[in-house]
Amino acid sequence: QKEVEQDPGPLSVPEGAIVSLNCTYSNSAFQYFMWYRQYSRKGPELLMYTYSSGNKEDGRFTAQVDKSSKYISLFIRDSQPSDSATYLCAMSAYSNYQLIWGAGTKLIIKP
Amino acid sequence: NAGVTQTPKFRVLKTGQSMTLLCAQDMNHEYMYWYRQDPGMGLRLIHYSVGEGTTAKGEVPDGYNVSRLKKQNFLLGLESAAPSQTSVYFCASRPDLTTEAFFGQGTRLTVV
């Protein structure tokens, strides 16, 4: 079993819908949680960063961390065709030099 | 501020040939990483470095070597390329263990 599980999709939704992307993990030592967005033929770019549990909001994007359930989520409100990309979750513990990655979810927003 | 720059962006190799991929960062980051990304496989760590002069193996190190002689540069070498090494390679850097990683734009390598 992988340390981080993420449904690869693709997830196809109509423009304007609320999108929910999720990752589950097994290592309770993880403290730092990230969501990256990757457009086709580009490098991943940080979208949201959260330390420990709780919510963080940035414009149309909200990141949630539930450490008790070992579950993180990214919500996208009022989704746009420009949000079509692959979304990767990543997490780490302070004692670990490596970031642990989900497989990425391909999101398609239909106009 | 260029961030993380990878050279080259594209390359086609014949089986058995060697090459070096260069990653350069101008942010004075301590930690640097080489990943490969294949369809449906996500990012897999090849090698990483925790500072100048250090290297360590990641998840899929076989067939690759690395060096970090200068803090700003992290080189990935393929001594004898194989078709299984056809992939997109990404370099990333982090200033410390509490922050996010910054990525280069990738090198698309095809081994024929």
C-alpha cells in the first residue's frame, strides 16, 4: 500500500461546479501538506500549503486537512476551464528529507 | 530571478548512449531533488541532495548517478541509456524541510 493514495481520475465536471479533490495517507507523522497544479507539459506549481490540521482559503481554492482521519482535500469553487490540469498532493514530516506524492488527479472542466 | 532551470528541455538518445541533465537554482536552496514522471505513476524520486557535496538514493535510483559539486547545481547522469528511461524528468529545490518544493520545467527524454 502506498503512503499516499490519490484517485488518478480523470474527473470531468461542468464549468461553474464545485470540485473536490482528495488524498488519504497512512503516516501520522506528516505535518506539512501541499497541493500542486500541473498543466500539460509544464512543471508542478504550488497551489496551497497547509501546516498541520485545519482549513486554508485562497480565492476560489480551499484546502482542508483532517489529521484524525488522515485525509486532505482541495475544493475549487466556480470552476473554470483554465482549472483543467493535474492536481498532485504532497506531504512531509519535518524529520523526512523527502516529499511524499500522490499519483495526481487529472481534472477536466467542460465549458 | 530564474528559479529552477533545467537543461536541456528535450533530448532523444539511442540505447547505450550517455547524457547529463543539468539543474540550476538561484535561490540558495539547500535541498534538491530529481524526479521522473511517467503516465499514471506520479512523481518518483530518483536521487536527492541535502546540501553541497551530498547525494542520496530515492525510490528509483538504478541506472542513474548524481553529483552536487556546487550548491546551485544538481546533475543527473545516465551512463548507458535504456528505453525504460524514457520519461519526463523534473528537478526541484527547497530551502528547508518545512517549505514547498519549487520545480523546473522538465526535460522530456526519449530513448530509442
